[in-house]
Amino acid sequence: MIAYSNKKEHVTTGTVIQLIMESDAFPTDEERIAQLMEFLLVGHDTTAYNISWILLQLAKNPEEQLKLHESLSQLSPENWNSSEYLKRVIKEGM
């Protein structure tokens, strides 16, 4: 049996996980955990395909790859998530 803790301080707000954790649609913790596991497993392949597609397109478009590199090189790796160009590349790839 998987142990489940109802401590909400560990759940990031505004996520699908938060919605599942706070939902009354699951009568048991086992059903809640099963739903979480399904999301994690299903999302794995989709994420891999999206990353592969984005990398392929960047390889085919070196000028865009250079723009992305320049955008990211101005930031420390911890702050890459604030790059507007990276966000646009990811959105285009999805």
C-alpha cells in the first residue's frame, strides 16, 4: 500500500496535481494515487516527443538555434525559465 499524506503545504498551487489532491471526486486515496500515476505515465511519452520535435526543428533552423543560444547565454541556468525566447520556442514546438 502506498502511504498518502494529506499535508497540502507540499503541493504546488495551480497544477493538475493540486486539483487531484484537493478534489472530492476520488472516494479513496488509492483512486487519487492511481489518477496521479496515470498522469505521470501518460505525460512521459508526450514530453519526450515534444522535446525531440523541438530539438529536430532547432537543428534544421540554425538561425533560430543561435537566437535561442544567445538568449540563454545572457542568463544563468537557474533563470532560463524567464527567457521569453525559450518560452516561444517551446510553445511553437507544442
